[in-house]
Amino acid sequence: MKKQLVHIKGTKEGLVLRLDDQCAYAELVEELERKVSEGGIDGKVDVQLHLGNRYLSNEQQTELIEIVHRPGNMHVSKVLSDVISIQESTNQRLINQCETYVGIVRSGQILKAAGDVIVIGDVNPNGKIEAGGNIFILGNLRGIVHAGINGNNDAIIVASHFKPTHVLIADKTEIMSNEKPYIIEHAEQLFAYINRDGIISYERLQEVRNIRPLLSAFKGGS
């Protein structure tokens, strides 16, 4: 009996197509073309392609998506794979790394980090920090901070004394003013984050564990 290379499962969100990751790519293409042309689907349906442990080039992914789209009643909403390229792995490692800067970020100075950054010192007015991940300032924050600069909405900004002029997280921007009495009254040990409504919000540092429970990556201990 010939092994089935494309498994189709219906979900509330649409269809999931699990593609065999051990067979030759040409065999996979042949069976996918046959499966999607069988019909039996009413209306338009979203499809998720699960590649498993198979890594495909952008051209191969495009080919599979075009095959699914060809009948006209299916639309690929996601392509999921359990493997990534070396370049993607390198980029992820840079994002996840943490750098430490000791000193004052002075006016006109821009401090950049690919991932998280810890600043042991003050950030003066017109001093700026840009980070791909989180920003932790053990000192006075009085300048400009931009966390999650590449679109990380889960990034946070923490400061021992929180009085920035501008707060930016991912694509969200907020200019500080006297209209934010909570920040003025609770400037000590404060952090900024994007809430569920997509708005920059501020809480006492004690709440970070509840709001960002996955922030800690520490392993070990007793």
C-alpha cells in the first residue's frame, strides 16, 4: 500500500495539510496536486501547510502555495515548519542575546542593541536607546527609548527612575507629558509595555511577572 504523503484535517479555522517530510519533494508535489484537485469543498477555506522537519526554499514554498491556490477555493493562511535556516537561526540568536552597557547615555548619543540591553547608568535628555528586545535601565531614564524596534510587541522598557521624553515599543509611540500623572507619581521602578488593546501602558515593576510571564529564561538553581 502506497504511503499517504498529504494528510488533511478540518478545524474551526479551516484545513490543516500535513505534508510528509521524508519523501522526495517531487513526490510531495505530485500528491498535493492530486489532493487539492479532488474538490468536495464548498466556499472559500483557509489552509495551514505543516512542513514538519522539511526545510524548503522560498521558491519551493511559493510553488506549494500556488498548487493549493490553483483550484480557487483554498487560501494558504500559514506555512509552518519545525526547522529554520542558518541565517534565521543567527538572527534569532542575536535577538535573544543580552548586552550590558555601563555608563551614561549622553545627549545626542544613540545606543543600539540587537537583542536585550541592560544599561547601568543614566539616560540623559536627548540620549537614545534602540533595542530589538527589552530595555533595562538601572538608573535615571530621561531620554528616548525604543524597545522591540523590529516589531517585537512583547518587549518591555524598565527603569529605576522612569521619566523619559519618548517611549517607543515596536511601532507604537508615546510622547511623555504632564497628562500622565500616574507616571509622575510612580516614577520609581516602573515599566512600559504594550497591553492587549495594542496601547502602551505602564505598571509597577512588581507586576512584570504577571504581565510578561515568559520574560524569564533562567534555568537551574535549587
